[in-house]
Amino acid sequence: MSTRMRFTIWRPLATAAITLLVAAFLTPAAAHGAPRESRPVYSYENAVREAVWVDTGLDGDSDGRTDRVAVDIVRPREPAAQGRKVPVIMDASPYYSCCGRGNESQRKTYDAAGNVVRMPLFYDNYFVPRGYAFVGVDLAGTNRSDGCVDVGGRSDIQSAKAVVDWLNGRARAYTTRTGTTTAEAGWTNGRTGMIGKSWDGTIANGVAATGVKGLKTIVPIAAISSWYDYYFAQGAPLYDSGPDWLSDYVDSPEARAKCAAVQQKLVDEAPRTGDLTSLWTERDYVQDARKVRASVFLIHGLQDLNVRTKHLGQWWDALAKNGVERKIWLSQTGHVDPFDFRRADWVDTLHRWFDHELLGYDNGVDREPMADIERHPDQWVTSAVWPPHGTRTVTLRPSTGVQPGVGALGLRKSTGTAAFTDDPRLSETEWAAQLDTPTPDKAGFVTGPLSRDLRLSGSSQVTVTATPTTATAHLTAVLVDVGPDTIRDYAASGEGISTLTDRTCWGASTTGDSACFRETAAKAADVGQTVVSRGWADLGTYADPGKGVPLTPGRAYTLALDLAATDHVVPAGHRLALIVAGTDRDLIDPPADTPTLTLDLSRTSARVPLVGGADAFARATSGAAAATPDGRSLDGVGTPRHTYRIP
């Protein structure tokens, strides 16, 4: 049945016999009329718990037999006994044994027969009693699966795609890892929704980009859309390690013994130069957005400095271009699951989303506003569409200001230059704090105080023409809201949340699998400025974003830096600023040299998506008195910690 016709089954039918037939396929709560919500009418304690191993058709570990991935299943017992089939919610993950899921780092546990006892997170506890099966897939090379982890490549994606195929009768599974007894998925109707945070959500993106039939919806949380953009920003390395480190981090002991060739490929084909290779092209899901059949409910923290919001911006734009049904939540947090920043609303919305997408219930979730956006800690607004109607890209231009070293930002093209010297000891936090003070490490440009609110919504781009003094140079561009505010402290250890000791329960529990989880609260900070969007690049990629070359000192180069997507309101009385500088400490690695760069302001600009376009900017800045810097530091959040971030 077409997803666009999924509600026709609930129309009143002509005869009692047909009515009874249809009722047999509904949950008990649905038999007396068109259902709007699945109810917890099935026993979680008595649910079927089983494991199968799905053949991926690949031999990633080169042991002479095709890899099988372990699939742990929890499903309600009653529907199968009554001859009814259920949809599937799936989380395919590399973390089920090595590292854990959720803020309590839960891992799968098993009974003596090898069947799952505890499935991490609340999905099975909540949805199995409501008539869904939950499936937890160990990616190839992890936990109880064969094969090798290839960090978003063919093996990772096929690990989950093969399971969707099996659920729809197109692939083979076995009751054991090495045996010959096959297993059928006769208990499901094949309608599958994938969900997961970070790497798990990335797999959902990648599987959707294959166009696999049967995958009806995905819910990617803080997920990668292109693995190159996880490790590099236009040639500038974001981390001092590559995908080989990440693969080794999650590989099972068996995989480590067999997967040396895969590990070496992840080294050889992912050079630290930042050049775009075929390895990265294989792991770019944006290029295949045209194949996506599933609807997408996307969640991302606007201050996520792990999976940075470039991932959400480019994926969202590609989905929109291809007419994919979609919904989005944008929080003020860093790399945080919505279960930990908006729990009750999240569970309710996710429940209605899956009911609509997998059960076909006409509950209105598809007619609600497309976007939910957090403006202040725990204060949310909605947008009918995202970015909002009336959003236009506006070209803002830097110029010299009333005080030497402190520039202005407006609509008019100007002349002149601004210079700075890369200082790898400093970050965007320090630059923004000294925005009103001339410092040698940055070039800053700022509007006067706004006379009305100005909303940025979408992805920006900054074009610079810069002359370096050395053969290597990295650039950073950031947009800053200058003014007092209370925001989530995304730079602190909880990335905007504090985990409490009290627990709340979301679904049914068993002795081995509790549905109760520690509560959280917003962790806020009072600030004088907020960085709202960022972008980085190696100036050596000026001619080709996929390949860097040495620079000629004294020659001018023009480069466009992509800034991460955002949705932020700069309130009346605040100022909007653009900062251009070198190494952003702990967010990109420094170049080999320590360059001084001179910007040609006549050929430098920022293309910013503003609700209301250029007219809105002109109104907000008309008559605004020029700010008189007083030299005070503009406090922001702390400098983000340098850690080995894992998606």
C-alpha cells in the first residue's frame, strides 16, 4: 500500500464481514473505530525475545564466508498468536557491547540461551506493549556480528539494509551465527522505522539513501550526513585522528583479529591532508538524497560540536529539494538526545510519529508545524515550515569601523583591509570576548545595536579574499550574537544538561530491563555573547574544495567557507557580528605554519539567511547608533573541551 494512501484502510466498509476482517489487523483499541493512538495492551514481560543472524552478502573480514550480523528482537507475543503482523522500530548500532547507549551507557545483556534480556534505551519498553517489534542490530564487526567496521561505508550500511530486506522477505537469516537453519520474519508486515543518535542515526541516514523498500521513516538524532564533513572542514582537519581510530574503538575482539586490511584502508584512503578521496565519496549520503523513500524526523543540537550542524543543514536541504516528507527539532544543546532535554514531549511526539508513519494512524502529527526550535532553556517555539517562508539570503559586507581594528558590518560594499595572525592558543570564545577590542589574532565586524529582532534561519557562507604570509593557512569564520542572554551551557560536560538522581519510567519493565531512567535538567549560563554559527577551511582548497595545495606567500586567494546551519534570533538591542580568524582552538587543528593573513574587505562578504531578507536587516539596523566599545570582555560559555569525540 502506498504511504500516500495509508489512511484509506480506515474508511467505513460496506459489510460487517469486511469490517471484522479489518478489525483483526488492528490493535484492540482500534477495533471500534479509526485509531488515533496505539495503546499498551500487550505484555512486555511475556514478549518474544529472540536472535537471528542476517546474511549481508559481504565478506568484509575475508574469511571465505559471507558476514552475518546479529539481530536481537523483542516483539509482542499476542499479535503473532492471533495471526496479526506488526511493524518494526530498529536501532542499528556499533555500541551495544563496547560503549553503551544513553547517558547511563547501557549495553545489551543476554540470558543463558543467548536471547536479549536488556535492550538499551526505552524504545522496546515503551513501544513493544503498543504493538511494535523492536530490533537492535549489531553493526558488522561489533558485538556478536561477523565482518568489519568500516565507519559509515558499505559494510556499515549493508549491516542494517540487509535486515530491512530480511524483514520484507528479500534476504536470508539464520537461527545461529554459523548454522544452516534459516529464520523467517513472518511476524512482521515489513514496515520499518529506523532511529538512533549519532553513529546509529548516521546509519539510518545511510540506509535511507539506498532507497530500500520497506523503510518507511527514519529518526536521525545528531547524525552524520557525510563522513568527510565529520573529519574535515574543506580540508582543515577537525580531529587529530581518522576513521581507523574510530573503527578500532568499536571493533569486537574477533574483528580486530581479522580486519587489519580494512583498518589499513581507512588509513591509506583517508589522508590527513584533507583531500577528498573515493573513501569519503562512498560515505556521502547527501549525494543520494534523491533515492530516499522514507520520511525523516530530524533532531539536532544547534551547539553540537561533535556532529556539527553542517550535517543537518546539507541533509535537510537535499531532502527538501527532493520533496521528502520531513520534520525537525532544533535544541540549544550540544550532542544530546531529546530524551535528555525534552523528555515528556519527545516520547509523546515520537509515539505519534511512529503511529502515523508505521501504523497509518491519522493523528494529525503530519499537519503540525514542521519545526520546533528552542529559543531559551526549555522555551520552545514552532515554525510552520523550516526555514520559514520569507527567508532570503542577504549579503552582508565588512568594513573598517570608527575605531581602528574594530570593523563594521552592513549592506554596503567597502574598501580597505584587515589583518590578523593565526594564534592556535585562542578559540572563538576568546575572539568573541574581545570583539570590541583590537587584537592581533582576529578581524571582527559588528553592526550597531539592532532596533528590532533579526532572525537567522538556515546555512550561511562567508567568502574571503585573503593574502597569506606562509605556504599554509587555516581560516575560521563565526557569526556572533553580541548581547546578554541566558543559554544552555553547551561547553560544559553535559553539553547543556545536568543529569539528576531521580528516575522516571517510560514503558514497562522486567527484572532484567528497567524502563526507568535518570531525569535531567537544563544547565544554563548567563553570557554576554553567543556564537551562533561556525565554519572552517584550509585556504589551500581555494580552487578545489576536495584537494589542498601549497600557497604562494603574498598572493591573494578567494575562498568560500560554509557555515553551519542555525536558527537564532538576535534580539533588538543586541548586535550581529562576523569574526574571521585562523585556528579555532580544539575545533580544528592548526596549519603547519603560523601565517598572518590580510583580508581584502572589498572582496569579503557573508551570505546570511535572514527571515524578511535584506529589508529586515535594513529595518533592524536603520538609525542604530554605532556602538562605542568600552573594552570590557564579553563573557561567553567556556572553551569547548578537547576530547576524543565519537559519533
